[in-house]
Amino acid sequence: MSPNVRKNRNQSIIVSGESGAGKTVSARYAMRYFATVSKSSSKACVEDKVLASNPITE
């Protein structure tokens, strides 16, 4: 596990590519993965919030 993850530091993911390369779909998969593996007791609530952020990231 990364030291940044262990210390609860904020991190970013940059998804870049040409138009039509699948950036939006890839970003959704990444967001869904992180929402799923989060250790929150209200997992469904966290997942909904993360996935709802997609329009903001566009």
C-alpha cells in the first residue's frame, strides 16, 4: 500500500487521451472501483456520491 494512502493524504488521478478514446468510461470504472473498495460503513452512500461527481469531472 502506498505511504500516501496509509497517511490519508489527498490524491488525484488524471485520465487523458484523444477525443473518443474512452476517458469518461475509464474514469467511471476508476471511480466505481475506489467507491467499492472504500472501507466506509455507509458504502452505498459513498459510492452514490462518487459516481454522482462524474458530471463535475467532465
